[in-house]
Amino acid sequence: MCLASWSAPQPAEEPVPSAQQSEPPYRVIAAEIRSRILGGDLRPGDRVPSIRAIAQRWGVAIATATKVTAVLRDEGLVEASVGSGTVVSARAARPPAPSADRSATPIARGTETPDQEALRLRILRTAVELADTDGLQALTMRRLAAELDLGPMSLYRYVAGKEELLTQMADLVFGDLGLPEEGPRGWRAKLELAARQQWRLCRRHLWLPHVVSFTRPALVPNMMAYTEWTLRALDGLDLPMDVRLQETLTLHALVITVALSKADEVRAERNSGMTLNRWSDSQRSRRRQLLESGRYPLLSTLSDDTPPDLDVLFEYGLVRHLDGFAVMIGGCQ
């Protein structure tokens, strides 16, 4: 397949209609190029559109076109070639494992055979293990395929791309929460249980806070079941559903905010090789210099130089928040 068929845009062609797409434009464009690679129209060594060519053909910004190439490179489908630009990677031609269907059409959830469902779960569990061990930055479709001894194209029978992979990973680990059907007695005990379970989950999977979203929630079973359980914990309080939802989201925000700090600290330690205690020690001289300046009389009364304990901070925030909620609803427990 030559580059000529991809190059100059045709007058009748319209830009990707971002306002009408359910997916971001870069994912729509990446999916089109990916389908041509996996379908065999573009073979290893064939040139694929350059960033500039993508921007011109689809009528998108250079930044969007750059994301298209980055996604395909991350998936192991394309690579840079000296003198040729961006070409289809030789790895893209690696045949799928015998148990994987050779079609690029994704399998609909709920229609898998037992073998297909087992492979889907194996893909997700392997992805979770990689993310737990090395962080989200290290989790690429290429590396995941290599860990599973599959061709990259095999993964697309089970996930449309990395974003869907992350969503399914989050749903998988939310399924480990194991909230009881009824739960403890009283709304407060129930909300404490839900929040602490989620906190423990985020501590176990430090990538999770970076995957969940308030504004664009994932419509997947286990995460929706967790939200449903939390909403149901407020039964009997005669609260409007919008108030119950706001409380559910606020509790979620409390957990995620502290969990993000935990995840960021682990990443900082991994990148710098310096523990939090060592970093705090390295700042002691500067800290004392500022505190002894007289500009911060209240801070200077603090004698403890140890860094904050995020578990203690989470518990403090949870208890104080629920104290306030109890006042709002009139002290009902």
C-alpha cells in the first residue's frame, strides 16, 4: 500500500466531526488506520500518514494528529524508520495465538465462549499486574501483548484500545470490593464501609485514581454497582436523589483526592530514588530557615518534622465530612 492514497486531501472530504463523535477525533482516526493495518491493507514496512498528512487529510490540529501517531506507536503497530518516516511495524504482522480469533472485530461482552472469556480475564489481570508493578506509563499494548505471548492484533478482539483497557481494568478491580448486600446498620456505617473499601482498593492499585472520572463516568457493571450501593446506603433519609448523588460523588472525591497524593508520592519515590522521609530530611534546613523568619508564627509552633501520614489524613477527612453531613440531615444515624 503506497502513501499516495493517504496524502493530499480530496475536496469532498470533510473533517472529523468532533461535535458529533462519541469518541475523541484522535481515537476515531487511529481506529481507521489501525483497521487498515490489522486488515492487511497496510503491511509491515508500508508508510503510514505523517503527522502533517493526518492533519491535512482529516482536518484536525497538529496536536491531535500527533496523538494519533502516539497511540499507534504505543500499540506497537507503527514505528519510525530512518529515511521512510513512520511505517507499519514488523510486530504488527505477528500472528495471533491459536486461541484468539483472527478477526479484528471486537467480541461483544456477554457473547464470549468460555475460552474467550478466560482469555479476556487473563488479558485484564496481566494488565493490572503490570500497572501495579511498574505504573501506567509502563503499560502499553505492545508490552501487554508480549507478556501474554500474543500478537498485538489479538488484543483488539477484547479491547478497542488502551483507554478501554484501562476502563475494563478498573471495572475488574472494583469487582474485588465485595460490599455486602445489606451492609452494617445505619447510613453512616455504610458510607464509612464504602469509602474505606475504596481507599484500600486505591492503595492496592495506585493507578486506579488516574483512571476513574467524575465527569465522564465509565458505564461498566462493577463500578456502577459500587455507586448504586452507596446511593442505597442513604435510603430512609428522605433525601432527593440529586442530594444523594452529590453525597456519593463527594465521598468518592475525598477518597480519590488523597489516593492521588499517595500515587504521586510512590511515583516520585520511584523516579527520584528518594523516600519521603529522606526528602523531608533534605528540606529540614530550608524549612527551619523559613519558620524562624517570624513570618509564619503558627506554623513555627509545630514541632513535628515528619511528613504527613495519608492514612491518618484520609480518616480525618472522612470523619469530619460525615460529621458535617450528619448535621445537615438533622443528626440521623
